[in-house]
Amino acid sequence: MAFAFGKIPRFSPSFSPAELAVVAKNLVSQGDEAEQVRSFEQAFAKYIGADHAVMVPSARYGFHLLLKGWGFGAGDEVIVPALTYFAIPALAEATGVTPVFADIGRNTHVLDPEAFRAAITPNTKAVVPTHLFGTPCDMKAIRAIADEHGIKVIEDVAQATGARFQGQRVGSFGDAAYYTFGLTKNITTLSGAMITTNDADLAASVRAEIDGGTPARLRDRAKEALTGTAMMVATHPKIYPFTVHPAVVLGNRLGKDPIHERFGEAERTYESVPEYYRKSRPRGIQAAVGQLQLERIEDLNGARVRNGRVLDRQLANVPGLEVPLYPEGSEPIYMSFVVHHADRDGLAAALRKRGVDTTIGYMSNCAASALFPERTARAPNAERAFADLLHIPVHPNLQDADLEHMCEAVRQACLELR
């Protein structure tokens, strides 16, 4: 079923009526939450190819617990890609660890192994290869450099659950990894995240922190369920043109982005780890949804890959447009399809007129961010990407007619902007 009137949303959640039924059942009759959580953790660890998995409230908090679990602190450094979500280097600083920024590859959007090598100092304790937009990093090269220098590898798989590098799932190359399952991700538990590792002591350290949290109130669980249901309905092909799309168009005219305001967060630093992170214990309702999503992940990712490959082919030679590149051996899941155009804002406006909603996303060139004035570094590829990248819809609910409409809209828009 194609989107009516060519009005295509930037994302459409994988949350489905099947998950809604499970949510309703859990709200009415809550089972053994600890058992539900453990069952999902075990299934997820098996899927990734890791020995241990622990549910955590968020990816950023999971990252903090990994640094803390290894005892990293003042004087230690962690290398992160310059193009990243602000909260990762901010949480490193809140943990007492210094973030060091390294450039990404041109149009790959992921950590450049040689930039990683150049950023290493005697104080480097870890590196965070981020599989940004669903594209795996060159884990063979990164792992080899890390092993050479005795550096821990923490994979950021927040946008790439299920992606592979040289046939092996990302998240299984490093010493640990973190994932997130928010409503906009390729699989969702409505909220929450996961860490995986083969280090039993590290897993136990993380679990001890999480088990000290308090259970969520019924009101919080119900709110998550209502949000997921609302977005599932609002982005339905026959409903989106009359609900979210008009709100996005109106918001843009007012200089706002209502979706960013709903799902995003103002960039900031943290004096310490926020207390509300510590209070949230994983919920059975999240695990129950996660189990169903995990059963469907190959189909969900497969639809993204199909759509992404169509966009790769159809947009490869559009004048003024650059499409993504992928490190050799990478098998992306196309969490996002990111194009580059010198007039990014003009392209977004032209696509909006044709019913295609786009976004610049949430990533920043942290190497030049005012949040980290003492950490500035030269990262030309990240700087360029931050200035001209634009996300084109690639979610699983797109049909052939939607893809055809989008590709033609991009071609026409780029011709107008020449």
C-alpha cells in the first residue's frame, strides 16, 4: 500500500498490531518482569553472537556503565568519531573520561581507521567505532589497530542492529557494544537499550547497577504504549497525509521541526550522570515487544536493504547529489539513507513541496562543537557532512510506488537547484 497523494514520512515505526496486542496484555496482566527481561537478553545475545546481554535504560547510560565497569576515569581518553550524537562524548566527560575526536570517511559517515590511529595517545583506553546510519565500520582494520595498542573496542550499534561486516554481525567484534530500541529505530521496544559483551565481569558490573533501579509505574508503561500506538497509526499510508504531514509542513513554515521536538533533545553537557538514568529498571513490557521484534528483524532489515539498494542505484548519477559510500566488506541495513547536496536546505524544501519529508538528523560535528571547546580537532569530512547531509526516507513501509515517487522528486529538485 503506497502512501496516499505521495506524502511520505521520514520514518515509520516497526511497532505493529502484533506488538500492540502484547503491550495490551502486559498492561492488563503483568507477568514475571525479571523472567521476561532475562529471556529477551538471552535471545538478543544469541542473535548478536555474544556471551552476555544486559538491558539498560538508554544507550548513553549503557556507554557510561561500560566505561565505569572497566574503571576508566580521570586522565583516560576514549576516541569517538567526530560525527556523532552529542550525548556520547558528553557522558564520557561526565564519567571523568576525555573524549578525543577522529574524522570519518568521506560519505561513509563512519570512523576512518587511519584517523583513529592518528588520534591514539598513551592515555587512550578505548575507541567507539559507530556504525552510523546502519553502515558497519571497517572492523577488521579498527580491531587490528586497537589490539596493537591494547585499546578496548566499544561498538556503537545504536543504528545498526543486525548489520554485518564480512558476514559477522556488528556488536560481536568489540570488547563490548551498546544498542538502542527507541521508537524510530529499526527494531523497537518503545524505549530502552542493551549492552552486549563476552566479559562476564563487565556484564555483572552493569547488571548490578541496573538491578538497583526502581520498577516503572503503570502510568509510564501506559504512556510508552500510547506513544507507540499513536505513531503507528499516524504514519499509516492512508492517515499520514492528514495527520503528521500537515503538522510538519506548518512547523517548517514557523521555523520548527515537530518531530525533532518530540524525539530529539537539546544539546548540552552533563556535570554528572543524570539521576533519572539510574532509576529506570528494564520492564517486562519492553522485553515482550523486543522478543517479537527480534523474530521479525530479518524481514524488517531486509525491507530496508531492498529500499536502500533502489535508492543507491536510482540516485547515483543525479547532478549535484552524492550518495553514501560503504567500507569494503560492510553489509549495511540502511537505518538511514543519507545524501549530500551543497544546498541541503533548498533540497529539503523542494522535496517537502513534493510530499517527501526529510531531516538533517541528530548528529553533530562534535570536533567543532561549542560543547567541547577544549576538544576541538580537525575533521574535514565530518565538517562537510554536518553541513550538507540530508536523510531520505528508507523505512520498511515504503512500496515501489513510493520509491519511484521519491527518486523522481529528488531528480526534479536537484535540477531546479542547479
